[in-house]
Amino acid sequence: MKNYLKRILLLTSVLLFIFDAGVLAEQRLQVPLAYAPDAGKTLTRSPGKVRVDLETKEVTGRLADGVEYNFWTFGGTVPGPIIRIVEGDEVEFHLNNHSSSKMPHNIDLHAVTGPGGGAAASLTAPGHTSTFSFKALSAGLYVYHCATAPVGMHIANGMYGLILVEPEGGLPPVDREFYVVQSDFYTKGKYGQEGLQPFSMEKAIDEHADYVVFNGSVGAMVGDNAVRAKVGETVRLFIGNGGPNLVSSFHVIGEIFDTVYTEGGILPNQKNVQSTLIPAGGSAIVEFKVEVPGTLILVDHSIFRAFNKGAIAMIKVEGEDNSTVYSGKQADTIYLPEGGAIQEVLVASEESLTPMSHQERLSRGQRLYEQNCAACHQMEGQGIVGVFPPLASSDYLMEDLERAIGIVINGLEGEIIVNGERYNNIMPSQRLNDSDIANVIGYISNAWGNESRLYSAPEVATIRASLKSH
Ligand code: HEC
Ligand SMILES: [Cu+2]
């Protein structure tokens, strides 16, 4: 009997050992992510099996002083983190779409060789995770971005970042590395107009940017947020351009790039460059030695973008003066002749008191619409053919408003026909309370040529309860 027990014990430990070894064999090196302007660490390891976990998340944040925006992000920030891997790495990529997301997202990494750069394999609904694998065949500095329809809108809302595939052994050592991404934003209001600004599809299509920024917002890397270097140090910038539209004439006021890796390729192919062109969906690596103290100013030298739309970032250089290299009146104050944020007319706040009049309910409904629905159904309720159905003059909407209330509460998927056009997409459920739903439905059923009575919050509550009991 004792022997028998011993055997079982032995067998289990052997089994456990095998199981353990199996699990270990599956363990991959987790790739650390670094958030701009931090560029992470140079890699000295040899290529191997690695794992990347990246989260997509929709967050409301600062676009400029007093201006908020609903950003769609990788990693909760614009740009998304820089991902550093080694040429030859076999990457298992996990894209996690946060459960609070309203949209599905995916990722197209320009470093991937294969259809869509991973896009089709990574389409991920809110609260889900997708996994796919690729081998990093070619060293270089690559853009990644969301490629979910409507692609332009996902990119315009902030979904891009850089992946650096380092050659084995790394790039030549420098003293400091920084990570900077330029991009353009399109808002309903003009530059500086306060409040939560919805995305403007029209301006984006016309390529009329209201904001051109480095690292996701006006002033993200100026003043106290500027990065620092010391006289005599060498600096390397990993510069990306997320677009969605504009090409950057990237320049650093007060410096000459000693070396440029044009277009983010791996060949240091140019010396002594003043401005380098960075295409939308492209990148560049620039290096320079800082010789004198002061503030270096990164700009898009399409210069109205710098002084009127936000395309300014700073490197503060500390150390001893070198009057041979540069002697002159130096001020560490900022080169912003036209001011940081030119304020346009302020929109009056339209906070309403309870109980609300008919008109107040419609205004509140409009605000809710612009914040929660317009990203998909568009500012004028016109929708996007084949993707987001229209609400303006929608036969489907007006035929059954109780059904519409149910759609806002529970979301909708599957095929529907709106004004003769087929839609088969997903609308996520909207987290709104009964009175907000009553008002937003009141607005959409009375705007753009629609006409109907207003539903009350208790009526919405009744519909919500009846949906639950089914
Ligand atoms: C993430 C994008 C998205 C958001 C945000 C969104 N919708 Fe939708 N909506 C859709 C899609 C997609 C459909 C069609 C779903 C299908 O094909 O089954 C739809 C369908 C509808 C419909 C029925 C079709 C029609 O045209 O009449 C109504 C009504 C509607 N949405 C109202 C709203 C309201 C009100 C809000 C804001 C509170 C909102 N939606 C927010 C994507 C969205
Ligand atoms: Cu996306």
C-alpha cells in the first residue's frame, strides 16, 4: 500500500514537472512599452520569442487649454506607446479593447509583413482580446495605427504610435533618446474654442486641420513638460507622423541634424540637414549634438501650423555657454510670438435647471447627441453610407421611437434597412440615464426634418424595464 502511494506521488511530481516545463516553454519575454516623450531603452538582447500587450481605450482628455476631446487611443495616450523589438523577433501580439470602448478597434503595424499589417487578424470588439503573431523581418522605425472603418476617423481621433524594430546590437549609442509624434486634429469649433469639441468629418475630408500637435495636445512638450539635455550630449529623436492628413516639414529651431535616417529606414543616409520631410504614416530618426544652452524648438516648418495650430515642442539644454558657437542675447523664455492658444469666441455654457422646458430638453438632447452619437451618426445625423445609418429623415427611426429607445439602451447588431440602404454593423449600448435618453431621442426625433412628441424619463424607464423582463 505504502509503495503504491509513493508511486502515485512520484508520478504526479513527474507529471507536474512536465506540465511546468510546458508552461515555461510557452513563456515569452514581455516587451516593455514606453510613453512619449520617453523612448524606452535600447535593446541589447538577441532576437527571440516575445509578447506585446496593447490596450485600446477611448478617453476624454485635453487637446488644448480649455479644449477637451474624445480621444481614441492605444494605451490611453496620444500617441500610443513606442514598442521596441529586435529584428528577427517572433512577436505574439495581444490587442485588448477596453470594455468601456464604444467602438471596435484593430491595429495595422507597418512593421508587419502580411495582409493589412495585422488589421484583419486584430479586429476586436469592446471587452475582447485578439491575438496574432508575426516575425519582425526588417529593422526600421514604423508607424502603427488603427484601421477599423471608417479608418480616417479612427486615426483622426488619435489611434497611432511607433514601433521600432532595432537591428541586432541596437543603434549606435547616444546620450538621450526621445519619442515624438506629430498629428492633426479636426474639431467642430475653431482652434482654441473652448469645451468638448466633437470630431469634424467634413474638415477632415477637406484636410482643414484646426490643430497640428506634437504628442497629442497643444503644449504637450513645452514649458515644464519640455524634455531636457545637457551641453555636449548627443540626442536622438524618433519622430513619427500619425497624420491623418498632413505631411510634416520637421525642423528644430536652433539645431542642424547631424544625421538623418530618412523616412525611418535603418540607413543613416544624410548629414547636416535643416528640415526633414515626414509623410503621414511615416517616420524619421534624427540625431544631433547639443552645443550650447537654451531652448530648442521643434516645429512643423509649414509655419502657421507651429504658431497658430500648436505644432511646437521643446528641448531645454542646460550647461555652459559657448560663445564661439553662439554668442547672443539668450532667453530661456519661449519663442511664441503669437501666444500659446488664440482664443476664439467662447461658447456660452448651457447648463439647464430642472424642470426643463421643451426647448431646454431639446438643447440638452443636442449636447448629448454631439457628445455620444455624432462620432458615428455624424453632426447632421446624415450617417456614413454602408457603415453608420442616418438618423436625419430615417424611416427606421421614425417608424418606431420605442424601438429606438431600446436601441440606445441595449445597442444593436444585425442587418437593418434604413431608407432603402442595408446596414449590418454594431452599435454599442449607450451608458445614459433615462432622462438623458428621453432628451437625446427627443432631439433626434425633432431635428433635421424629423418631427415627433417628446418622451419622458418615466416612459424610458418603463421601456427599460420591459426590455429587461424579456
Ligand atoms: C459607435 C458608433 C455608434 C454610436 C456612438 C451610436 N450609434 Fe446608433 N447606430 C450605429 C450603428 C452601426 C447602427 C446600425 C446597427 C446595425 O447595423 O444593426 C446604429 C443604429 C441606430 C439607430 C437605428 C437606425 C436608424 O438609423 O434609425 C438609432 C435610432 C440609433 N443608432 C441612435 C443612436 C443614438 C441616439 C446614439 C447616441 C446616444 C447612437 N445611436 C450612438 C452606430 C452608433
Ligand atoms: Cu480604432
